Amino acid sequence: MRKIILTAALLHTVMSMYAQDRKGVADKKYVTEIKSLAEKPSVKKAFQTIVEMEPQTMANHILLTEIPAPPYQEDMRAKQYASMLKAAGADSVWIDNVGNVIALRKGKDGKKTVVLEGHMDTVFPEGTDTKVKHRGDTLAAPGIADDTRALSVVLTVLTAMEKTGIETSANVLFIGTVGEEGQGDLRGVKNLFSDKGPGKIDSYIAIDGWNSESITHRGLGSHRYRVTFKGPGGHSSGSFGLGNPHNALGRAIAYWCVAADSLTQAPGLRLTYNVGVIGGGTSVNSIPFESWMEVDMRSESPERVDNCDKLLHAAVARALAEENKMKKSGVDLTVDMKLIGDRPSGVGDTTQLLIQHMMAVVTYMGDTPSLRVGSTNSNIPISKGVPAITIGSGGIGGNAHALPEWWVNDKGYKGIQQALLILLAEAGIAK
């Protein structure tokens, strides 16, 4: 268990280091606009309301964290979250066909629709203890920072707007999505942008992670496969000569990794490849009847991902042919390649008003904007040309995706104020 925890923590650290891409500089024009917006009496009142709501925000955070939401099992948390959004004053609340919780707050003219969203699912399997442990000022529980904190932020933003009577020009959708993590493959946000979604979305603000300086505007695309070689299997001695799925898998891994590594050396946007999980076989003296692996390839460039994908298919085909040629008896091996993840890539131009406003918001709040690449819910709208960003929820967190995940409410209210400010900049305050 310790090895798993340390590995997950190290992975998150490496991902975080990679995510810190470059510093952004806010245009003074937009800083002035955001300052003017923040100093409106209604917004100042909402800021104060957010501070006063801290005990309730924390209570909501803990309540939602303690409701398990394993991959593809977010329904219990969804029902609770829907009731909380309804109680907060949304005009209408519903759970869509894949399990997303959607709360509509109508705008005065409704000519535009803006989304503020956090994802409900966690990476932890059914049966994980999600009881929040209090250790001084630290809250510890699986999923407490990634991404349950975001759900409490979205809820508090809605509540603060209701309490202070702020009316927007645009419609606002406050959403808790399903399927952001792992093999969820962004299924929740994909549904929002499908013909089964709530309609045209004009801009999208996702909350994921805790760093208030972070502005993810570039989507790291990925393809993920489960590759399974299959054969008859048999005794290692008595059936010697049969095709061996493990042999084929080993060849495929070697061929793909060598070819993919050469591709990473070519000029262009960063490309990564990984064989993450392998399995199969029953005993040391048995020829396995199947051998499988799960692989991942990532880049901001869809062309680079596609090229790496082609190399994988070529490596698998070559490995299959060679093992079938080498076998002495029995039927040919077969292979199944299942796409288990397809996250599109894309880049949001930093001249977009949403990104300019967000850099100005971060600057106004006293921080330096950090423009990043990541694999988050905003991948989908970015890939479709819809202005979209992923921002942090505030506070300080750590050990994401590990059992001892933690979060500290270190001026966490600033993250909520920041979310409100960028939402109002996008949705507009009705006159």
C-alpha cells in the first residue's frame, strides 16, 4: 500500500511540475475592467457573503466528500448535490441521461450561456473509506481536494449570488459532472456538448485542482488502449509450440516503445507514451490464454497523438504476425485493440476574452497568472473552439489520487471570490 501511495504522490508531483508551463501577463485594460467589476457594491457584498459563508462552505465540502463517488457510480453524490443546488435557489435543477447534475440560473436576456463546473467523480474504488479526518487545520480524505472542493465552490458561488441578488445577463449553468477521471474519459462533459446536452454553451469554466494562479487553457489530448492477445493456452511442456500471447505482448511493447521514443525526439509539441498496466497468465507452468496491456499516449498536438497511435497499431500487427509465424502448432493467436480513452487536444488562444479576463482576475487577487496545459474537462470545449479554461478552487491541497489526500482552508474564500469574479465577467451583470 505504501508503494502505491508514494507512486501516486510522485505521479501527481511530476504532473504538477509539468503543468506549470509559463507565467501570463494581464493586459492593463482588462485589469482595469476587472477592478471596476469587483468594486461594484453588489460584487463587494457577494465577496463579503462568501467570507461569512465559510463555515457552511466547509460543512458542504465535508458532507459531499463523505458520499462515495467511484468511477461510474456517482449517483448518490449526484442526488445530494442536486438537492443542494435546488435549495441554493437555482431556477431549475435536473440530472441528465449520463448523470451530470445541471442547475440553471436564468439570465436577464439569456442570449448567452456560461458554465461553472466541478466534477463529482473520484478515482477511488467502491469500498474506499471516505470519512473526513480532522488533523489540526488539515482535512484528509480520498477526493477531498480533487475534486470535491470544486463542488462546494460552485455551490457557494450560486448561493452568494442568490443572497446578494446579483442578476446576470447570460444564463448560467452550475454543473457537477460525471466521468472526468481515468476511464471515465470525460463522458460527462462530452455529453454536455452532444445533442443530448442542455443546448449551446458559449463559454466554459471548469474548477479542478486548488492552485488559484493556475489557468489551464491548453488541452493535453490522449489515446488510451487495452490491447489483448489471445490464444488456446496449455501446459508449458505438454503443449509447447503453441502460440504464446505473452511473447506477442512483449514484442509489441518493445516495437512500440522504440518507435514511439524516436517520435518523441522529432521537432514539435511534447509527446509522451506509456505502458501503464499489463496482465494475464495463470501459472508459471502454463502457456497463457491471454495477455493484455493498457497504454496511454499524450500530446497537445492531435497529429502527434495520431502518429503515435499508428505506431502502436503497426507494432501490435507485427508482433502478432511474428508470433504466429514462430509457433509450431495450434491455431493462430488473435488480438483485440479496444480504445478506452479518447481525449481531444486543443489550444485556447490567449487573446480570447475569457483567458484575458482570467489573467486579470488572478492579477487583481494579488497573484501571478500561470498559463498551463492539462487533461481536464475543458479539453472538450477547447477542442470544439468554445472559450474554456480550468481554474483552481483555492486553499492548499496535496496527495491527489492517493488515500491520504488532504486540503487546508488557507484563505480558501479567495478561490471562491475568484470563481465568482470570472463568472460575472463572462456572464455580465444585468443592468
